[in-house]
Amino acid sequence: MSPGLPTVVGKRLLAAMPNLVGVVVISFVLTRALPGDPAAYFAGAAATQEAIEQVRRQLGLDASLPEQFLRYVAALFRGDLGQSLTTGQPVLQELLQRLPASLELVLIALTLSCAVAVPLGVAAATRPGSWIDQLCRVLTTAGVSLPTFFTGLVLAYVFYFLLGWAPAPLGRLDPIHSPPAHVTGLYLIDALLAGDLPLWWASAKQIVLPTLTMAIFVLAPIARMTRASMLQVLSSDFVRTARASGLSKTTVRVRYALRNALLPVVTTLGMVFGFMLGSSVIVEKVFGWPGVGSYAIDALTASDYAPVQGFVLAMGVLFVLLNLLVDVMYTLIDPRVSLE
């Protein structure tokens, strides 16, 4: 990592500001274009037109769209994402409370899928046409074809209802347990820090089926990209030269082939991670997981603008940071790649 890395990172973050501005504008416009009237929803089904208009004035929805947008931007500069009308809590506070739940689910699912997909893709590329290659193709096709809600429901039905091996899909913990003391917000880590092994085991059992559901879905693109990238690198001149030099198969495949094949795989990981954060709402709904995805969909159903806008903005910031992290990983994998 070069000495000018902080400067380059700062420039990249500044260059990403127009993207975040676009996210703010688009999320504001699209939420206002959605069907449904928040004033009518919160006034109640039996409310008169006068009562609805009074609620609309209280919510500030009687102002013009430019005026509402200016108020929203001014609040953003103060660090205020608004207040949820359905829960009555500040949006920023609820996002910070729920984001660790989504991150814990996504990170474990991504780690599990990489632990299976990368070795599987490498084995399929080094043995094309073999049973391992056929297995890789079958798993990737099944992973792409099966919707996440279907996979989650099947796993819950088999392992909870039929076999009784998994706990009830009721969130991050059974009702008989209390959450660990908040340190990171990740229950598995916080339970270990508290030295509470029964609580850690209870948290681990709850997260198994949701992570399996997400891992099966994202395993396919990672394995396919690993296989394709390895096949391309294995046919290159420098790999043939390494083989002709008498190097062992393991050295050629790991030190030369795999390292050069990792760059497109890392790109795929960045895209998959961002997609998992945004689409985790389906898994969260199936398993009652209290993450940011379920929070946003509940707000969207109630035409509650502030949580939806806060969720979209948070995802935009995470995407920017994720792309920057991927670029930094490029320089660690291949020093020839410049961050600039």
C-alpha cells in the first residue's frame, strides 16, 4: 500500500459524491411517485377528508415537492434522516440498530458460499469434463434457478417442521433468551465477548437456516466466475511456462493461476455482497429476521417515506465503501494494479 493511499481514497470518496446525490434525488422522487397516501393511511380508514388534510399538514406533505426536498436535504446535512411514522423512532437510530442483524446474516452467508464455491470452481476448472465439473454446473444451475423464498421455506419445513433439528424461524434468538450486551451488534461476537456459550449456541442455531438460504443462492455466480477465470488463466502462456519449468501442480495452480484468477472473483464478490444486502428482505421475512430489509419493506407498505429513503441512502453509502474496499483488495492481490 503506497504512502499516498489516504489521499487517493479521499479523492475516490469525493468522486463518489455525485452518485450519492443521485441516490438522494432518485429515492425522494420515487417514494413520492409510489401509490398510496401516507396521510390517509395514518388518519385511518374511517377518517374524513378534513382529518386527512390535517394529518397531511402535520406531516408537511401539503408543501410543494421542491420545498419538501429542500427540507429533506437540510435535515440530511444535520445528520437527521427523519422519523418513522409507523414506529415513532428516528430512522437513523433504527437503521443502526437493525443493520448489524443484516450484516451478520450476509457476512456469514458470503463466507460460507466462498468456502464452497471457490474450491469447487478451482476443482472444476482443473478437471474439465469430470464429475466435479458436472457437479459444479448442477449446483450453479440449481442455485440460480431456485428463488430464495422457496429455498428458505423448504429448509424451514424440512429441518424445523419435519425433523425438528432447527429452532423455530422467529428471529435472531428464541424468546427464552435475552440478547447479549451490545458491543458490535453481532450476536455471535457479542455472546463470545460476554463469555456466554449457551447464548452463542442459541444464536448460532437461529442463523443456520437463513445463512444456508442466502449461501445457496450466491454460491452459483461465485463458483461460475471462479471456474471461468481459472480456465482462462490456466491456458495462458505464463502458466505453461511455469509447468515447463518443472514446478509442482500445487505451486502452479495456487501461486500462479489462482492468484491471477482472483481479480474477477473479487469483483463478483463485491457485486454479490451489495446485492445480498439489498435483497436480504426476502430471507428476513421468511425467518422473521429483524434486519434493515424487513424494516424498509414494512415502511414501504405503509407509505412511510423516511425509512425507505434512509434505507436507500444507507445502501448507497455501503456500495461506495464496498467498491473502494474491492479496489484496495485489487492492490493487495496484484501489486501491479494501481488504486488510481
